[in-house]
Amino acid sequence: MDEKMSISKWTRKLRLLFSKIFDDDYELNSYHSDRILKYLQTAPICDNEERIMLGGSALWFRHGLRLHDNPSLHSALEDKSLPFFPIFIFDGETAGTKLVGYNRMRYLLEALEDLDNQFKKYGGRLIMLKGTPHVIFRRLWEEFGIRKLCFEQDCEPVWRLRDDTVKVACRDIGVVCQEHVSHTLWEPDTVIRVNGGIPPLTYQMFLHTVSTIGDPPRPVPDLDLTDVNFGVLPESFYQEFTVFDKVPKPEDLGVFLENEDIRMIRWVGGETAALKQMQQRLNVEYETFCRGSYLPTHGSPDLLGPPISLSPALRFGCLSVRKFYWALQDLFQQVHQGRLSGTQFITGQLIWREYFYTMSVNNPNYGQMNENPICLDIPWKNPEGDELTRWMEGRTGFPFIDAAMRQLRTEGWLHHALRNTVASFLTRGTLWLSWEHGLNHFLKYLLDADWSVCAGNWMWVSSSAFEALLDSSECACPVRLGRRLEPSGEYVRRYVPELARMPGEYIYEPWKAPIDVQERANCIIGKDYPAPVVNHLEAAQKNGNAMKELRRILEKAPPHCCPSSEEEIRQFMWLNEDAQSDISTN
């Protein structure tokens, strides 16, 4: 033990000496120090073959769970001969694990397994361990003398304390932190600076600002991992931290399946699956562009077919947003040969994502009502009885709402049209409950939910922000909207099996079915399937009047965000020109 301690002390002193040589007199000593460095990395210290590994770098995966378009990977591997430590840390919050359901955790772990498998092809592995990031990186410096820590920027303020703590710790020990922007198309701080030091308050202002900045960067080239010198953790790390020799299961991390696994749609996490899904999506977009259209599922979403969205892969960074953005732009130009300019249309949903990130970056209270400067203080009521639980579990008695909420819990996914529908129902449309309840539920179960985009959507749909002052006296009707979006009723039958034999004319309002029809369908309302939690028409009328009264009291909008036009609202809410009847409360 004494011998090992003396070796460790000697090693640290030697590292500090060489650090001084490198920093203060690099030109004079570069040849000799490089030769000695390579020797020390392989030379045995003592009989037990302990080795000194001087220098090297760590790549800290958080989001950005991919190898393609990864500028942090390029930075970490500027010298392949030095030890390289690719690391993911289960710290109880990174990658959205603070509030996480089974599907989201499984998707994350599949993404990590895919990374691990890719590193194994080159003789390495993804290092996965539990612990506190700044403590782990300090220990890496103590054991290996790492000189550089690289990671992709997590711009949202919820990550700031974690990252600042790591940066301070690295500064104290002389480890260089290199943070790269690739999770967003543009760096949010740059957008704010170009806009005069404040975030753009409308989507059109955001478009104008980024047009001033210019096109987002194209992806960086893929990196050849041949001959990379992968670092290996010493035994001491296994004693100090929980180190996973293989990718854990959700159950290993205390996350369990709540109900029977009856998913109709199987989402697979990881870069390999994401790149295949992107190519399939581009094939769909190509056919759409050739027809002179874009956004293939926007006006008439297919709720029964396999989803073509890449948002889960983008949320975890299994797919680079820059790669997808430029693939769409290049494909559009290939089809139309430069005759049309469709930048803001064909990538509109990606731009909305950027907008919400930018709005949240300097607002730590963005995900709540209290002390959130862009959120209206709407006096939502407290949940009464079990109405909130019934909404979360898909037992409201409104089949279209219940089918969506059950799909969310079983599969971790909802089409955007469905998200807007259930969000409106919870808030201003029917139940008049705070959007914060919905945000927390979505953050737990929705595969692609990240804090800024999800909170932004909830504020918009609830009329709390991103909307002209309380201009929301109309709201979506769950009966009429269901009939328009999926007239066959098969979507309801898929996720609400109690109604599988209910005739189509009653599938969206089964409480109107005569008792003999209910008996033949083996579904008695109030027994086999719940009666409506409220009278929607009465609630919608009451809520609409409340919004009008609030608008009268406020008279003038406080400095909150709002859309630029009706067309912008339609794009966000996934409404087409025929949707007006779906918003009626009559």
C-alpha cells in the first residue's frame, strides 16, 4: 500500500512537471517531451506492470449520443495516440433522467448500447458509471493526468449548475474544457446577441435574426476511430463508483414498467437506428417534394400508420439536427433545381425547436408559471377529485383523449396534433388545470420531451405565452376533431379496447349510444368505460368566457411572446383550412 501511494505521488509530481514544460516552454522541449511522453505511456513502473498514462482527453456524452457530426469527438481525438475516455455518467439528471418513465429510460439505454457497440469495433468501449460529474473528472485527472474535457453544449438553464461546477473543477486542476455547439442549429446566445441582447419575442423575429446570422453550419466529417488509444479505468474506480461493464437495464436504475408491455409501435434508440430512420423519412419527403408539397403529415396526419418523426432521435442527439436540416435542404434543391426556396417551410418544425431553446436559455423559470416573465398568470383551478388522474391515465370518458393518453404511456409517443388536443383539454379547453401538470407528465413519458421545447408547447396551447393576448375563446372539440382526424375510429379501438365493438357512429361519444347498443358492444358506459369526466360543451363555454374576462381585465398584454400571424398559429397547431369546425364549442 505504501509503495503504491509513493508511486502515485511520484506520478502526480511528474505530471505537473511535464505540464509546466508543455505550457511554458513547448517549442524548446516539444521533441524530447513527446518522446518521453510516449515512453511513459507504455513503460512499466514496477513489477505489477502499473503504467503511467500521461495526458489524454475525455468526451462527456450527455445529449449528442452519436459519432457522426460530433465536433467534440474531433476535439477529443486531435491526437489519437493519447488516452481517450468516452464517458456517460448516470448522475440522476443528465439526458432527462430526473423525471423519467420506462420507455424514455429504455430508449436512452439503447442509445448508449449502440455507442458502446460502435466503440467496441475499434477496441474500446463507452465508459458508463454512476456518480457526480466533477468528482469523476477530477479522479480521471488524478489517475491519468487528462488534459482536456470535451462535450456538446446543453444550452438550457436546467443544466447550467452541473456544467458550471464541472468547468470550475477543471479550471482548478488545469484541465481544459472545450464546449461545442451541435445540439442546436444556431447557438442561442448568438441569436440573442444579434437580436440586440434580448430573445426574439415572435417566431418571425427569430427567422429574421437567424437570417442575419446566416445558414447553420454543415455537419463535420465522420471520424475514423482506427488506432484510437482507448483508456481503461483502474480498479480503484470500481471501488469508488458504480461502474457498468455492460449497459444496464431500466430496472437496474430503479425504473420499472408500470403496466403490461402492449406497445403497437416499437421505438428503438441509438445512432444506427436513427440514421436508417432518417433515410426512410427522406424517401417520404422526396415523394412529397416531387408532388410540389411539403410536411407530409401536417394537414392530414396518419394516426394509425408507423410514425416518420425523428424527434426522439433529435432529442437525445442520436441524430444530428444539422445533418437532418441540411439533408432536407439539399433534397429540396435537388428536386426543384433552385427554382423554389423553401427553407423556413420544409424545416419549420426544426426552427420552432430552435426558437423554444433560445427563449429558455436565460430564463431558469421557463418551465413554471411562478416568476416566469413570459408566462401569463392565469388563475387555473386546483384539481378536484380524480380529474387529473383520469386525464393522465386515459379515463376521461372522451375516447379520443383517452386513446392518446394511453398511447403516450404505453409507447412514449404522440403525434403533434394529438399533443395539442390533450393539452387543450387539460388546460383552457375543458378541465382548466395548470399546464405545469401536463408538462411534468410529458417530461416523464414522452420520448422526445426536452424541457424547453415541451414547456414552450404547453405554454402556447394553454394560452399562457407565445400567443396574442388570450386570443383563445375557441377551443378544440375532442369529438369533432377526432372524427376529422381519424373518421374510422380505429385509432380509438387500438388504444381503448373497451370500445373495440362500439359502432362507428358512437365511437367518439359512446355515452350517446342506446343501452342495447352498449350491451351488444359489451361496453356499458359508467361500468366498462367511464362516463365523461365533465360536460365538455359547458366547460368549454365557461372557460372561453373566463378567457374573455381575463383579456378585458388585462387590457394590454404584458411582455410575453406571441405569434406573428394566423398562419403561424395554424402551422404550430397542425391545423389546415378545414379545421374551423373542429374548434367550435357549439
